[in-house]
Amino acid sequence: MMNCFDDFIVLSWNVRGAANATSKRHCKELIKKYHPSICVLLETHVQFGRVASFWNRLGYFPAVIVEANGHAGGIWVLRSGDNFSVSTVDVMAQCATVEIKAGSQAWFMSLVYASPIPSLRYQLWDRLISVRTMVNGPWMLIGDFNEVLLPSESSGGVFSHVRAGKFGEVLSACNLTDLEAKALNLLGTVTFRECGTWPKN
């Protein structure tokens, strides 16, 4: 299944500032190593126009840009190559959902940077449930959800059973399978989460 996407790689990074020299250097290294078809940058801190030429030189061009509000938020979906298409399904400040097509095959992806403010995250949870009705194929969510499901995933602060329960309810309502939080040592410890629903046939 999905043979057109066998070598398709999505790289997603909560960069915490997309214009500084260190972030640019790491982006170059990651692209050289993984050759992603799509790069997603979260918590960008700047407008895309400031670094558009940098990404163009790397061969990446904007598919969806949700600009940061000052230092808050920011979701950039950048693509490379012309053997697939990316179309926008839904956009809000905390999430961009796209449909990716190659030939007769298609799947959906939501790129998430959830607000660190719990009351605003609830708006995202409601929006994802709404987006579920727009998705008619395989669907993957990836990004920084600013929420955990289990106490063992919490790296500090007080674990909230109420907020974790709400997060779990959203995954269930959207028929998503949690692929668990993972940590990468890049610029310190970066934790991200993937969730998805993917037909087995």
C-alpha cells in the first residue's frame, strides 16, 4: 500500500526560532542526512519572509505558512520536489492540515503546535474533532501538543489527570492511535508526539 510514498520523509522540528544561525545550521544538517520531502518548522518566532531565500536555496518552498504572533506559535510546511501535491484542508493558529497526493494515492497530515495555555489548547482539540470529518483517508498528526497522556512522559511540573484525560478523549474521538512521545537530543531535549490512523489493508 502507498507505494508512491515508500521513500517519503517528513521532518518536523520545534525549532524555537527559525532565523538564528544555529537553527539554520542544524536544518542544513538534517536535510543533508534525511532528504525530507516535507520540512515542518514549529514555534518559528519570525515571519517566513525573513528566511525565504535560505530555504529556497535548499530547494524548499512554502506549502502552508501559519505565521508566528510575535514569539508565539508559527507553523511552516515546506515542500521539495514536484512528484507530489500538497493542498490545504484546514488552517488555524495551532494547526495546519493538508492533503498529500501522488498519482492516485493520497493521505492527510495535521501539523500541530498546541498553545502552552490550556484554555487555548481546548480550542485545538475541538478543531481536530471537526477536521476529522474532512478527512477521508489515512491521517497523521505530528508536532508539539504541549500535553502528555501519562505521568511518565512529564518532564517537570504537575501532571494533570484532567488535561491528559481530555487529550485522550480527543484521540479516541478522532480514531487516532498514539505513537507515543519521543525525545531527540538536538538543541537540548526536544520532545514530540505522533498520532495517526492508517488502514492496514
